[in-house]
Amino acid sequence: MIRTQIQLTASQARALKERARLEERSVAELVRVSVTEYLARHPAQDRDDLVRRARELVGRYHSKSPDLAENHDRYLADAYDHELVR
């Protein structure tokens, strides 16, 4: 295992120590379990997968504006202005 140092608020530290006492576990164990659960809910995105997914989008959508790439800021501003008028 790797030793690390974290900073908690006073109330977090108190609550964590109390929870550890109630569960008869160490504070470190509760922190490890919490980190594991957080990482499971928020998995890292594989860069190669993101690139592959972005490439799949190329050419998928078409615009009626042939100069969209050059004038996208103007088109976006016009779209926002149109939304504000409604």
C-alpha cells in the first residue's frame, strides 16, 4: 500500500472516526472503501476510446450552411439572439 496524507474538515474527521468506531474498522479502511466506491461510480475514460468515438462522428452530421466552419461564431450568436427574441 502507498501511504498518503489527506486533509479533512474537523466535522469530517469526527464523523469518520465515529463511523470507524461503530463499524469496528480503521479510518484508513473506511477511506479506502470510500475511494474504491467513488472510482467505481466514476470510471476513467480510456483516451483511445474517446478518440475512436470522436472519429465516428466525423461526417455524420450535415449543415445547410456551406460556410459553417468559417462563420460558426456568427451562426451561434444568431442562434442565441433568436432564442432571446422568443
